[in-house]
Amino acid sequence: MRYDLNLLPVFIALIEERSVTRAALRLGITQPALSNALNRLRDALQDPLFIRERYGIKPTQFALEIAPVIAESLARLDEVLVGRQHFDPATATRHFTIAANSYVEIVLMPSIIARLRQLAPGIKMALMPFGSDLAETGVISGTTDMVLGRIVDPPDNLIIQHLMDDGLACVVRVDHPEIQDTLSREQYEQLRHVNIQPPGRLRAGLFQALERQGLRRELAISVTHFLAVPEIIAVTDYCATLPRLVCNHIAKDPRLKVVPAPVDLGTFPVQIAWHVRYRNDPAHQWFRQLLVEVAAEVAGNT
């Protein structure tokens, strides 16, 4: 029996989006065109595949059973066909969707964008937030090109690559009445602190590091982004414990100064994760190598 392979991405979009409207937007086609493709799929597979509900569509049991097979088949086909394509960064046009946490946006993205502008001006990026749930990013299904940040408990269909490690330091206002160039353990525990509480694992990592060292911290306020910290620290006697490379950016503010943490709080990794379907994609391979090179340069500036 002969199948129209063009219909298979339609099936995957529907099974993941559970919405005809969202699937059509994702595929860049009209809803009537998608409905037509769905009808052809139903005829070919002899099953309704999706049942309309109040807030979308629900896959049939048969659709759920064949979804992993179709997804894996498309991934293998991508590996074979895309791997044969030639990629010239100077002339290529490509759009990468990347899930990144706020740390990556501040520390790595400016250098990545500058490098792309120089070497591959036709490549564009769209960033989406990355918290602690890989499933929410789309990287597990391959709809998102990659995730940048700290990767915890990845599934088997993701490839993980280590980019760099970073440590932690402290930030206070430059004319702090009690803190000079160093910060003692006693001073750290007496100060009030600004806590970064973004979605994801960084918060847990810092709390665990403090707990390992038996270091207490009195929180004055929790914020959701690194960019909120300088304005708060500049007008208070508070302290913030931040990644060292974020501190390097904050240190450019003349109102603030960076001091070492009173104890060794260890390091945390920054990693890339991508779906196995992109393993042999020449453009993806080139972009990943660019990330590795940029991360090495940025980490070398600590």
C-alpha cells in the first residue's frame, strides 16, 4: 500500500497540538487545507483518528498507538535526508526555535547573536522560556530545535552536550556601609538577601549549595528575573547571590560591586539538549558548534 508522506507531519502536529487551529498555524497552512489532509489520513488509515471535543480534538486509541511509530519514522527519515544536504552558513536561511532560561539570555545570547550576524546573517532565532519542564518546550517532540540551560532527567530521545560551568558570587551596592572587598560568613548571614526565583532548577541548586555549607540566608524579597536585581541592590543594603557570569554584567553598573561568596558554593552546568532527529542535520550541527565556541569564550572571561 502506498502512503502520502506529506500527511505524516500533519498527523504529528495534530497529535501534539490537540487543536486544528494550532496545528494549522504550526504547519503554516490554512485550516481548510489541514482538514482536507486529515480526511485523506482517515481514508488511508481507515480510522477517525481524532474526535472533536468542546476545547479541541481527542485522538482515538488507534491514533495514540501509531503516534510513536510515525514520530520515530519521521525522525529516521529526517536523519537520512537532511544529513545529505549541503549547508553554507554565509548564504543559508534557517529559523531556529530555542528554549532558554534567563541566565542563557543574559550570558550567552548577546555573543551568539553577534556571531550569527557576522557568519550567518540569514539565520534567525526565536526564543521561548525554559523552566523545569522539558515537555513544555517542544524539544521532546522535535518541534523546538534545542534547549539551553540546565538539563535534568532528559528522556532517551534527547542528546545532551555540556557547554560550560559557572560558579556563584555576591552583589552589594558599591557604598555598602558594612561590606568592603570581601564578605565573611557572619556578614552574609546577617544581611538580608534578594532571591531569584525563576522557573526551573537554578533556584533549587542555590538552596542546595547553601544547605551543603550550612549557610543561612534571610530573604528580604524574591524576584523572577536577574534584571530586577541591580535596581533593588542599588537602593538597599541587601545582598544577592548570583551566577558569576551574571555578576560580570552587573559589575558594569557603577552603583554596584561584586564580592566573592563567603564559602565555596560549587558550580552548575550549562548544557544543550536536542532531539535525535537533528543529529545529522548540517545546519543544526553547525549551530551547535557555534554555541560550543561562544560558550568557551564567554566562560574564559570569568
